[in-house]
Amino acid sequence: MKALSATEKWSYGLGALGQNLIYGLVTTFLMVFYTDEFGINAAIVGTLFLIARIWDAVLDPVVAVFIDRVNTRWGKFKPFVLLGGMIVALLTVMCFYAPDFSMPMKIVYIYVTYMLWNTAYSLFDVPYWSIAPTLTNDPAERTKIIAFPKILGAVGIIIASGAVSPLVKALGGDNDANGYLWTAIIFALICVLLIMLMFRNTHERLVGTRAEHETLRASVNVVIRNKPLLIVTLASFFATTPLVLKNTMAIYFMKYNAGDEDKLPLFLLSAMLLMLVAMGITPKIAAKRGKKTTFIIGGIIGIAANTALFFIQPENTAVLFAVNAISMFGLGFILVLITSMQADTIEYAEWKTGKRSESIVTSVGTFNAKLCSAIAGAIAGYGLSLSGYVADRDQTDSVLTGIHLMMSILPAIGLLLCVLCISFYQLSERRYAEMMISLNARKKGSKIIT
């Protein structure tokens, strides 16, 4: 299949940049906005994150089944990305608005707005990542293509990580709540513009037939019979949960453990930039070493660095920043390969069951990501509450230790389980090539020997 143009690759990737500006803002700063600016108890916030994100995860397969029954003259997935992106942008602004309500009404407000945000995000996220497998069926080209949204998505996270705190101070003055609101408005506008660019320049090519009569049960059966997908999904769970947990706890760690919140942008930027380097070199390393081996290498780096992070004094800024960045470097390999390996399992599903079901397979990945986010948010909220956290005060030793554990040892344990899971993955590059020969011959009506 002909390689995609640079314009199409960049446009698709810039869609992820816009998406991750919003995602980075919400996952990294919404909890601290709720606890420190809106005055909500951390346990209440943790419960909200758990409920809302599990709802979001459960909704993904439903959205996927619906999308798989729809096709339009603009494409199967792009219209949903455009609509979902606009709704998410609006709801992001509402999430960072702090009305002067009583405490019970504040809790109602955050539940309503954040639940709606997660509902809309499913409509945005599932079709966006469903586009990737439609662009090519060449595994090497696919890894290169997926590197664009992964790298540019990381750029979105980097911008959010580095720009939010300064923007909040600059736009809010003495009122951080207003600063968060105006920052959310700016990010929402940028997101919509970049999604519109992606809509205009990206073209779906390999789209399965319309599945008007495919039930949710049939879709679940496609997933259950897809062993490589299940393995990648479980490995992804143990890699993504630590990432979300670290991003959520970073502001607390720098504010209370390191005692210098002003260094938060540099702390996050140094980590994200090194992760970006790893994402950029992943396709070349994977082409030489194979996806599975490259994945394991990244996991081992992350395990070692996160473990070392626990034994570093937070005041030792240079070493702290360097080791944390190395931990994210290892994760950079994994993040690219998870999406690439998941996309490969779409052809496996087609070969195994005769159904391509892009949205269903992709929704498993987005479901898993939302579940990771739910659990990480709950761990953060409950961990803070149980350790005795009180906003904007000097914290006790138990609180500081709890924050440090959630930034280091817990992520290391997660990555260890991730590596153990991926060691069972058997869809190698050679096996994939053999499978594609068989699948292409089947499509041409030839007799297949499997």
C-alpha cells in the first residue's frame, strides 16, 4: 500500500496534540483544582474519578458498536471525532469553572460536569484511535504512522505540563481559580482548531463492512477470541495506570515533598521530553529488535528508574529530575508499541473470525485506558485521604511517604507486571506476515491452509 503523505501524517498527529492538551490538563490538574481551589475533600474527588472513569470505560464498547453500524460521506470515524472533540472542549471549560455554591451543590456540580465530560470523551477518543488501523495494513508503516499521534500527543502533554502553572498565575493573578478557567478556554479553542485540521486532511482507507446486525455479544466474542489483544490490553493496564498516577501526584510531590511548586513545569517537561525522544526512536529500534523485545527493554528501564526514585531525597533536584525522566524514557517505548501492537490485532481478529471490527478492537484499548485512569485517580484520592492530607498545609511524614510511594514504588510494581504480561505475546512480525498472506489469499477466494 502507498505510504501516506507527510501532510496526512502530521494532520492526524496534530489531532492527538489537541486531544492531549485537554487530557493533560484534566488528568494532571483537575484533582488539585478540586481539592485546593474548589475545596472538595480528596476522598470525594477520588470516588468521583473512580465512578466517572469506569462509566467512561464501560461506555467505550457501546460507542464502538454504534460507530461500527454507521458510515457517512465524510468517513466512518471522522465525524464522531469532530463532534466529540467540540463537546469535550466545552465541557472542559465547565469542569474548570468554580461557581460560588454551597458544599453539597459544589459536589453535585463536579459530579454532573465531570460525568458528562467522560461521556463525551468516549465519543471523541474511540473513533480517533479507530482511524489509525484504516490508514494502512503495513506493520512497519503503521508503527511509523502511530508514532506521529503518540509523539505529538506527548507534545500536547508536555505543553500542558509546562504551560498550565505559569498560565494560571499569569491569567488569574491572585485568583488561581480564574487562571485555571482561562487556561481551559485557551486549550479548548486550540483543541477544536487542530481537530478540524485533522478532519480535513485525514482519509480513511481500510474500513470494514457495515455491521448493522452485529450485537454487543458478537462483538465481545471477537475480543475474547483475540488472545494477542487480551495480552496487550493487560500489559497496557499495568503500564498506563502508573503513568496516570505519576502525572496526578506530580503537583503534590513538588509542592509538598520537594517544597518548590514553581519547579513543577521543569519537572514534568524534563520527563516528557525524554519520553518524546524514546517515542521518536521506537520505530527504528522495533524494526531491528522486534516490537516485543523493544517493549520489554522499555519496561526494564522504567522498573529500575522508578525503584531508584524512591531512594532519592526530593531536595536533590538534579538527580530527582534525571531519574524521573529516565523512568518516562522507558515508558515512551511502551506507549508507542501498545498502540501499534493493538492495531496489529485487528488483522488477527479478521483472520481468526472473519470480522475486522476496528472500532470494537480499538474500544478495548480506550476502555482499558479509562479503567487505568479510574483506578489511578482513586488510588491518588484515597491514598491522600487515608494518609491524612489537608490542602495547603505542611504535611505529616505519613502523607509525604504516601505521595513518594505513589510516585515511585507503585509505578515500578505496575511495570514489572506489565513486562510479565507482554512476555506471553506471540504475534511476532514473522507470524503477522504469514497471517497477512493467508488473509489476503482468503479475500481473493483461494484455498487457505492455516
